[in-house]
Amino acid sequence: MPKLFALLFLCFFAIASVVAEEVSFQVFPEDPLPGDEVILEVTFALEDEEAIFARRSHLGGRPTTLRWDYPDAFTAIGEESPAPRAAELGGLEEFFHFGETTFRKILKAPEEGDLSGTFAVKAEWVRVDSTGRFHVGSDRWEIVTGTGEKAMVAEQTETAEGAAAKTRESYPLGTIVVSILLGFVGGLILNAMPCILPVIGIKVMSLVQHAGDSPREAKKHGWVFTAGVVVSFWILAGIVAIVQAGGTALGQGFQLQNFPFVLFMTSVIFLLALSMLGVFMIDIGSGGYQKANQLAGKKGYSGSFFNGFLVTLLATPCSAPILAGAMTFAFTQPPLLSFVMFTSIALGLAFPFTLLGHKPQWTKFIPKPGPWMEYFKQSMGFVMMVMVLFLLTVVNALRGGEAVVWTALWLWILGLVAWIYGAFVTGKKRSTRRKAWAFALAFLAIGIFGVLEGPLQWRLGNAEWAAERGYTTEVSEEMVASTKGGGVISWYDFTPDRLETLLEREKVVFINMTAAWCATCKVNERVAIEREGTRELMEEHGIIAVYGDWTDQNEAIRSYLDSYNRVGVPLNVIYGKDRDNPTILPELFSQGRLHTALREAAKSFE
């Protein structure tokens, strides 16, 4: 709550303004000679009690970034930036630069050839004034060597905002239209991705249940399912807009970094699986059986809507070809355009089911309703149990094995309550139902207060949970490589400083940005990365492997994803000799594609 009040305070008192503090750009020397060391220098002359952010903040401040541009003949040999200083803002520890702050880019002039050219820098920063207001600034300068001319290409702009500075780019109408179409295609492709396969049984079960409906009923259920997908995407878009307006950068799959959400989804899917196995009954789409009964028909529509909602919750953490760019675009646009993008993706995801609803003749290969449907439903229950196991691996990644044990106990209690409901409430006489409800509520209370509120402490953040038990959530600073999750590749844990150090070794560096909840990531690892052939290839060429685990929130990984215009994982990057132009692998790739890219990067050093 203190963080929330601090955030609201800053946002409430933010007012529009243009501030002209001194920011300068210089080149030394302006007329370099062959072999000279050339320094590009940007200086912020800040007033007392003012500062610019040095790191991404809890309250929305972005780190000061500089994008240098210089002639190809010059070689970068180093950078210098001031050390950040910690200070409290809004009750939180943040890191800033104070006073006169200078950043430098150090270049080496060529020994011969044309030394004339244009040196430029684009600076972006968030300044905090003495009243606590945030001011988002950007500027670009150019200096042409040989003339000493300094040209201001874009006027310095700085606008006051609350603690939620988020860069929004303007795009032409054609680009927006293409992005919306790509969002639809990306959502369509998502149906074939590994992350959606564990829940495909929900769609199939609904399709089977409505196979005997009239064409009109089939169309209705198709549109209701679509509505469930679209509304759930709207809710997701609303959450993204609200949270980002509050100063927190979100990425695709952010909901599975939240333990309460993972616990909620695990519980829902576990109950759904028990229902499919016949432990108790949840009608999520049985309108085809009881069309004559109006109430049951309503339940059927609500079931189709729920199916769409659940499929969305389980599918959105995943990435797919084309979808990655569309999601990045959606996460970085103003709320209205973001909603349009999320709607486009939702329509693509729901399109196959909607199409089948309008073309019921395409389902003629499905046998007529009969006893087999009950067996099919039970088999889908086991498919849903696989999803429960998958989510337990996410629990393990977020909070460790202890949390898995307590979560399993909570599921056991939940299963017992469901069995009591199914065996002694449904269809029983009133006195029996009362006793059954009493037992069910008693066991549920034990689960809530004895497990959730007790040892599981489900309300705590992941870092707080770990701190209370003496676990460390920090990446070790030791330069040690080790295998992950029983794999065969030796990985260095990702940190920005470590990556810079490893890139200096003049070897191929392979980056694997992944997460325990990312099914596509796990497929890539099992099929292509964590293989003996890949390990042998890496050893042969001395390839360095770096592992970034985004299962839980990690600002360093968030910034790295931002640098490649990504809002989610997987992101697999291969650095060859040209470090500024690495190879970015597709979201889903084969071992052959990975090996080809690694060999090409290795050849660049020959």
C-alpha cells in the first residue's frame, strides 16, 4: 500500500511543463588525426536536488539511455559512465545520477582514409525535480568533423509525467493496419503452438458436445466462445494499461510471474479435471444434451464463454511466429490502439472454433452422440491433469519444492471438497446436503487458513517468500557455468555486466532467455538446445552459453528484451564477431536451424 500511495501522489501532482536544464554534446578533438582517440561526450548539468534515473525504477522511471552514431571507419574501444547513487523516492530505494553527469563513448580513428563524418547521439532520460515530479526528456545532436559545426536535429523535449514514463512511438496508418492484421495471424498461429496443446481438449470437448446441435445453435456457441476469448483479452489489455500507467513495465506472460494467479489457475484446472473425470459435475457446455431445458441451455452458453476465457488465460503467456512482434506493438501503444491490437489477436485465436461453428458440416467426421462421449470427456480430464503438473513446475520455479508440497496439499483438500459435493450434495435429500455442505466448508476452511494463509503464505511476493526462508533470489556474481534443470549444456547465469564480460572473450555467445511457464521455450530446449549434439558443437567451437530465467520478474532481463523490441520469451540470440548485428532465432526452431546459426557465427571469427 505505501508504494501505491506514493505512486498516486506522484501521478496526481504531475503537471505539463518544458524544462531547459543544460544538456550538451561535444566531440574531442573535433578534427581528429589518423589514429587519434576520439571522445564523444554528453553532459547533464542538473540543479541541486534534481536527478536523472540510472536504472529502471519501481515507480516508472527509465534508465538514462544514449544511442551513439559515428562513421563506420571509427572503432569503439570503450564507454565511461558515472556510478549511480542510491536515494529514497516515495519510500523506495532508487538509483540516480546527481549534479553534473557526463557519459562518454571512446572511439579510435582509422590510421588512414577519410576522417570526416557525422557524430551523433540520441539521449533519453527521466528527470526528477525537487518536488518529486517526473519529466521525460529526449534529444539528439550531431557534430560534423572538419567544420566544428553543431546541428540540433530534433529540439530538446521534456514533458512532465507521473511515475509512469513509457515511450510511445507514432506509426503511420499503413503500419498500424499491417500490425493489426499480423496480430490476427499471430493469434491464429497460436492455436498450433505447444503452449496451447495441453488445453486443446477444452476446445475439442466443447466441439464434441455441440456436434449434434442445430446449425443455429452451433453458430451461437461459436460466437459465445469468441466473446469469451475477446473479453478475456480486453481484461488483459485493461490490466496492462492500468499497471503501465502506474509505472510498472509488463511483458507477455506477466500473469504467470504472479504466484496467486498461478495458484488460482492450478486450482481451477484441477477442479475442471475432476469434473471431467466424474468426481463432481460442472456443466461447461452441455446445451446439446438438454436443449429443451432453458436453464441448461443458458449453462451451455456460459460454458462456451468460460472455455474461451480459460483458453486465453493459458495461451497468452506463449509466443509464436509473428505474434511476438504483434504483442510487442500491443504492449507499447496508447490504450485505445492497444485494445484494438489485443482484440485482433483474440479474434485470430478464436477463429478456427468460430469457423467450425459456421460450418457444422465440417464436423461430420465426429461420431453421433453416445456413450463414447463420456469416455472422451474422462480422457480429457487426464489431459487437464497434465496441465496441473505443468503449473506445479511453475510453482517450483517461483517458490521451490516446499511450495509445491503445500500446493499439492491444498489441491488434495480441494479434491476432497469436490468429492463431498459430488457424492453427497448433488441429487441428495435436503438433510444430507446440509451435512455435506458443513463438512465441505469445514475442510475448505482448513485448506484456506491452514495451508493458503499458513505455510504457503500465498499473499506474499516471491522475493518476500524467499527472504523469510533464507533463500536467495539473486544471481551469483561468481563467473561459474553450470547445467540447468538436468540439461547437458553448461550455462552462465545472465546479468548485463556478465554478458559484457563474456562478449569480450572473442567467442560466440548464445543467449537463451526462457521461463519455466513458457511451453515454447521448453520445446526449444528439449528438441534443439539441451541435446548432446548441441553440447558437442558448442565445445568444438568454444561457444559460450548464457541463461536468462524470466520465470519471476527480473528488470535486467526486462531491459534486455526491450533492447530487442520483445515483450516476452523465448528470445534466443547468437553473437558472432559483429556484436551489433547478432542472429535472432525464431520463436520455435529445430536443432538443425540452431546448429546452422551457431556454425555461421563461429565462422565469423575465422
